[in-house]
Amino acid sequence: MTMTAVPLPKPAPEPLGLVNFPTEAALLADVEAHLTAGQGFAIATLNLDHVVKMRANPDFRRAYLAHSHVVADGNPIVWLSRLAGRSQVALVPGSELIQPVAALAARLGTPLAFLGSTETVLQAAAAQLKADHPGLKVVACLAPPYGFDPESAAADALLDQIAASGARICLLALGAPKQELLAARGLARHPQLGFLSIGAGLDFIAGHQVRAPVWVRKIAMEWLWRMLSNPRRLARRYLDCALVLPSLTGAALAERRRK
């Protein structure tokens, strides 16, 4: 008998409890239901770097709690979730959600908008996605200036521009925490819109950045590949991620004991 993944319970305050959709299939089914009903949503993709940032930035944590959908974007989040007894949780990288969301949008006739990165990247990604998914509509490509503040009047103006474009889903390529802060703000301001934070995902599609090879991802070493590609920028980030693992492991074991 085939088992169908279902949404997990409402997010708990602890970081691992934020994951409320265990699989890509469960997420996409619920997104389609929201679109059909004319409801908005905000999708975040939890990884260790986000946990580190949430501990240092209460606004980022509040923004995460305002998201309707959270998936596990990072093998450590998956492993820790399973250690906590949440055996359904699977890896759902944000960058790998772009193609299935675009396919869903093309099938439903749902217009997309892109916000973030650069104009060149956005236009190239739009062209590639429209070639991959005939009928896909990309109605807005907005690249904010350097230093963009997701909690400013300028951010509200961009959100209003997206809503006026007719888009129903906006892909945010701003990096954390900006994209999650903007998604939470956007959903509150325009409840009919859907937001998906995808980091460098559009840069990968446009060919502006190169993602780790598939075999590297399969052995859960994408983090090492990325760090070696840019050690000056990423070494400290991954050190901070490693330092939160003991406390997260303890929290996972405590949750398992409670169950």
C-alpha cells in the first residue's frame, strides 16, 4: 500500500519543530490547494545557517514563525528531525523547488514574479524556465539595489508592484534573512500572494552560479564543495553551523524521549 505524506503538526517554537511539511510532494499539494482557493502562502527552507541567524536575530525568528510552509533544506535538519522521531522528514532544497513550482504554475496558468539577484540573472532565468515549461507566465522581474532593506517603504512599494503585476507566486532571491523577512511582510500585506525563498536558485538556472555536482549532493557534501569554492566567505558560516549541532542534537533527543 502506498503511503501519502501529510503535513506535519503546527510548527513548535524549537528550530526543528519549524518544519511542518515533510516532503516536496506534501508541500506542492498544499500549495496547489492554496492557489486554487485564492489563498497566499510563504515557504521557507530551513537549514543550519538559518538556525544560527535566528538565534542572533529575533526579527528573523519572528519572520520564520509567520511562514505558512517550512521544509528541511539541509541534511543535518533532516537527520536531526529523524533523531527527534519525525521519520517522515525528507530533504527539500529550496533551489530544487523552482522547477516543480514553475511546472505547477504553468499547469494552473498562475503568473510568477521574481524579486532579487540582478536584472540579467532574472531575465535569463525567466527565459530558461519558460522554455522548460511552455505556457509559463513571468510577469515581473525586479532587482532591488544593493543594500535593499526588506522592512522599508521601498520594500512595500516593490511588494505592491508585484501584486499589481497579476503575479500569484513571487520567487525571492535575496538570501537569508532578507528574503524571509520580505516574505513575511509580503504575505501580511498581500494575503493572496504566495512567496517562495530560493536564495541562489535563480542564479543556478541562469548559469550565473554553478551548483555542486549531483554526486557531491548525493553524499551530503555540498556544504564542503561550497566552502572550498569560497572559503573566505563561507568558512566562518559553516563553523557557526557546526557549533549549534550539539544543542540541536540534545533538543532532538529530548523530543524523542517525550514521544
